[in-house]
Amino acid sequence: MKESSDYIINSIKRTLIDEPIEGTDEFVDIIIGSRRIFVYGVGRSGLIAKAFSIRLVQMGLEVYFIGETVTPIVDEGHAVIIVSHTGETMSAIQTANIVRRVGAKVVSLTANSHSKLAAASNLTIVIHPPKDEERKRLAPLGTLFEDATLVYLDSVIATLMDKLGQSENAMRKRHAIWV
């Protein structure tokens, strides 16, 4: 386990720090400037997207996860954030194409800057973890993308907190309380 966790942590560091992620300031501005924020992803990428949407809700923003039964329609002036490792997931591409037609801004987070999803987006945040033979053994499939994306999005939350004047205490008041 130690070998794998060391490998994953070092890979995330190389992904996010050694090669700075471009577009973060614009991403933050899109979130701040949107009336509603919609988030989408499937599989493990969807779980990362949901975790981000929870934090946005805890900041007091109006946020919905696309595909839930209570999600309203996307419209002009809204932002849609889509997480997809390959950028080739058909439902993610279709979502991006549909919501852009109605005037929403699409931000994609993907490892593939040349993907169909990237082409359908207003802004693409490329999270491209290293690829080597050790990855297949120590962090199979999309593990490095998913983990790096989670850390990146949690870091975006810290930036949003600063720009929106939010504190952890204010967010805690919006945190779900289970009885």
C-alpha cells in the first residue's frame, strides 16, 4: 500500500504543481459570474464532480447535478462543469453540445485537450497525469486523473472562498446535517 500511495501522491504533485494548470482564473470567474451552476460526470469522474458540487452548495451557490430528477433546465447565463477523464464519454459530449446551444458556458476538466468534449467547451482545464508503466500497477485506469482532479477542484474551492469572502464557519452552516 505504501508504494502505491507514495506513487499516487507524487503523481498528483507532478500533475498539479510541476506543470501548472492553465485556465483556473477564468474557471473561477465563470463560476462567480454564473446565476446557476450545473455539474456533470459519470462513473468515478461523476463522483469527483458531485464532491465539487457539494462544496459549491456549501458556499451558498445555486448548484445542480445534471441527471438528478430535481435538476432544472440549463439556460443562458448558467455554467456547466463537466468532468471526463477521456473527454470522449458520449453523454458528456452531448451535454456540452446541448447546453452551449442554449447559451450556457461549458467548462470541461479532462486529460485529453484534443477530445470531442474539449472541442465542445468554452474552457478546458487539462489535468494530465504522467503515464508510465508503474501507473498500470500502482494506480490503474483513471485513478491519477480522478485523484488529481479532486485535489484541483478542492483547491479551486479555497480560491472561491477567498474571492467570495466565505469562511469555513459560513460553509459549515450550510453543511448537511443528518438526523
